[in-house]
Amino acid sequence: NFRKFIQNAMLPMVLTDENQNIVFVNRQFTSSFGYNKNHFPTVDDWWEKLYSNSDYRELLRHNWTKYSIDAFERNIPIPNREVMVTCLDGTQKLAIASSSVGANYILVIFIEDES
């Protein structure tokens, strides 16, 4: 099933619903960044944890809101964006965040910078 597919994927993934809840966090996300679903039950919690700098967080959130509204209204992809993720242990990792919208869900996939 789809949940098992996401759980076993080699890229960090998070699934959110239309009510701004975090529905699912896969193993690779936890392995890469330290967080599991219990660390952020909602998208608001997610923003606070993953992007600890408030100015940076607000810039990302503003752009994300604009892109996601366009994606839902016009049925277009959300552009990939480079993000600096704050891990559970306080370290930071550079990644590309790629998102797909479908029905009432958004799947966010992170591609870590290996350099």
C-alpha cells in the first residue's frame, strides 16, 4: 500500500492533510533530521521546529503559502526550493524541498545536499 511505500522510501518524506495536520513522517525523515510525527502534530509545529530562525521561517512560509495556493487553484506543481533544516539535535542541513499536491494532501520530499 501507499503508506508502506512512503515508509520505506530512501528520501525523507512528510504527508500533510487539508486540516494542516502532519499525517505521516517516514523512517528516512527521522533518520535524516531526528524528528518523528510526535514532534510536530501540526504544520504550525513543523514550521517552528524545522526552521528555527523566525525571519527565515516567515520568508519560507510566505513563499510556501503563495506557491501552494497556486498549486491547488491551478493544478500546477509547487516549485522546488532550497531550505536549511534545523535538525532535532540543533545541527542544520541544506536540502531541496519538493512538494506534490493531490486531493486533500501535500507530500513533501527532501533531497539532502550531500556536499
